[in-house]
Amino acid sequence: MTISRETLALSEMTGLTPLSATTTCRDPQAAYSELRARWGQVAPVELEPGVNAWLVMGHPEICNVVRNERLFARSPHYWRLYAERIVPPDSGLGPMMFPRDNAYFADGDKHRRLRAPLDDGLAALNEHKMSQMIRSTCTDLIGQFIERGSADLVTEYAASIPMLAVGRMFGFGPEHAEHFRRGLTALFGSGEDSQAGNRMVEQMLTSIIESRRAQPADDLTTAFLKHPNLHNDYEIVQSMVLMVSAGYETTLSWIAQTLRLMLTDSRFSGRMRGGRLGLDEALDEVLWRDPPMSNMPARYALADCDLGGQRILRGDGLILGLAAANADTRVHSSDPWLEVGNRSYLAYSTGPHNCPAQRTSRIITRIAVDTALHLLHDVAMAVPAEQITPMPSPWTRCPASLPVRFSRPGIVHK
Ligand code: HEM
């Protein structure tokens, strides 16, 4: 059945493809192609039953949306389904899509005010100290399984690194990392447990704020407490939630996908034998092919307009299809040799809300991958690549596991 674009508004459409079909399937680009074939670069999708949004899949179309703040707002207060309470307050979408007092959910002057403490905090990081800490964290993690000759590089390695790195920036240690990890995984999953996960993260951050207020330290929590742009504890805790949550699953996914690429794609695995394309090319190839945020919520139309051949109505929600846009042949070919140095991917989005941690996240990811490649010898996947499944989420395709085998120290394979 063909749904008429002219006669039905977004909210009236039924039988739409769920957004999660693009993240949980084996071949996301095939899923995006199907949507494009039917609808063009802007397709209606279902976020949860009764909650529809537009998925923007073209590279220039996404750039137009995120750079035009007069027509597309970030604040969910402009989302008709939220304002009219059609999305239930306990929806799993809440933690990723409902308003909070931080930069991510703000527009214009309020966005600039709340963004400055994040940019200032990241610019003031001592990268040398941070790099040393990450390298020693990675070496310790590998030390825990190297004698075994096998490991799961997601659960035993990649999942711990961003949490410990971002945790250290804010002044919380490994004893809190596991709790944060569980809370954030639920939050990103946008399922039934996402609101409980969000509460757990907020409570832990609130207690860290209280302890830094009593005893300041050289960390971002203390810097946020002192920053004149953050006006109350709610803004401080929400700015911390943003940094901790934005940094966790994205960086985990980037580490895991890069390790997987290097283990499964001969053009990159050559490097491990002293080969041809380097680590930064592999990191970039992942940002093209498997960007950590596949689909990014959201922008809301401030007026009726046309986009990619669709009629968008005021208050409609738009999801940024970053993974789909990266495959746009107008900006990218499929040959990594031709693409060396091309960083026009949308993995970090663009415009005023683009990711402020591009440099920091590359440092963390590069050290994590490099340390694994140097310490683990003769690494090979322990299961066929097709058996690697993503964690459930409509936004990311973070691998749930990456089982590998490698030589035990002292045993040399010829
Ligand atoms: C230490 C790690 C990271 C931290 C602390 C971090 C932090 C943030 C923050 C605070 C924002 C909101 C900025 C704003 O709205 O003004 C953001 C947005 C974003 N980040 Fe990151 N991030 C990290 C890693 C990553 C990685 C690895 C990726 C993907 C490669 C990524 C992709 C994005 C995207 C796509 C946005 C949304 C931009 C938009 O809505 O237009 N982030 N990040």
C-alpha cells in the first residue's frame, strides 16, 4: 500500500517502519535504501507506537536542518507530540528526548550560555595527564585477561574505558563506574528501564556535586560549580548528565567498531602486520561507515516548510539520520584509499550543536585501540562477524560483544 504524501500529515500515518529497524537489522544501509526508495531523503518513521517523526537521510538536508536555527529548534517544547502530551510522561523516549536544562536541549542565547562551560571545561583538560591515565587504564584492563588467551573486547575492555576516562574528568572513580554504565545503557536503550537508569545517573552526579562543594578539587565538577554561566544545581547536574551520557556509549561504540574493522577487514588488518592504512584512517572509516550515533534526536520545525520533497508541519519532530547521510555518494566513495583525509562525515553532526568533544573522544579512542593492538598478539575474532549483534537502541548500533582469541604471553604462533 502506498501512503499518499499529499493527504496525510505525519501524525495520521500508520504502519510506518520503526526507527529501531535501522539499528537492529544486519544491514542498516539496506534499511535506509528501502526508506529512500519509498519516500526520498526524508522519510516518516515510528519512534514508538503512535509517535512518528521524520528521518532525514541526505547529507545536505541534515546540514540545512542543523544550521538553520530559525526554522528548526532543538528545544522539545516545540515538539507538538510532547506539548500535547501524546508522548506519555513515562515513555522510554523521555531521557533522550524530553527537556532538560542543558546545552543539548537549548536554542540561541540559552544554548550559547550553557555550551560555554562544556567548551571551557574540555579546553582546560590536561591532555597529557589524561592520555597517561587512559593508557594505564587500558594496560590494566588487558592485564586482567591476557593470560587467558581470549576475551570479550566490549564487556571486558571497551565498555570500561570511556566511563573511567569521563569519570576521571568529573572526579568519580572506578567504584562508581559500573553503576553509571548500567544507568547509561538503560538511558540510551530508550526502553522501559530508561527513566530508572536516568534517575540513577542523576542521583550519583548530585552526590558528587555535594562532595565537591564541600571539598573542591581539580576536576570538571568543581569547574562547573564555579562557572558563572551555570546558575543553579539543576543546570550543573544536567550539564554533567549530558557530558557523561554523550561521552559513554559513543566512545565505547567507536572503540569496539574500530577493533572490529581492524579484525575483519583485510585493508585495515594489514596494519597489524605492519601494513598500509593507519589507525587514524581506520578511526575515520568507522565514523563514515558505523558512526557511534546512527540516528540522532532531534530538531522540531518552527514553521510549515518543505524538506527533501516532504511537507513538514510546524511542531513535527525530525531525527538526524547520520549513518544514512554518511553513505550519501555526494560526499563519500566506498574506497577508503580515496577517502584518506576526508572528514566531512556527519558522525559529530555540524552547526551550533556539533559535538564539543571531537578532540577528546579521538584521544580516548586512539589510545584504547592502539594499546589493544600493541599488547594483544595474533588477535582474531572468536565468532563469525555476522554473529556480533548491537545493543538494543533506536539511536546507536553499539556492538554488545566482541569475542576474540589471541596468543598467551610467552606462546608464539608461527
Ligand atoms: C568524551 C566523549 C564525548 C563527550 C564528552 C561528548 C559530549 C557531547 C555534548 C556535550 C554534546 C551536546 C553539544 C550541544 O548540544 O551543544 C554532544 C553532541 C553530540 N556528540 Fe558528543 N561527546 C563525546 C563523544 C562523542 C563521539 C565519540 C561522537 C561520535 C563520533 C559524538 C557525537 C555527537 C553528536 C552527533 C552530537 C549531537 C550534535 C547535534 O545534535 O547536532 N560524541 N556531545
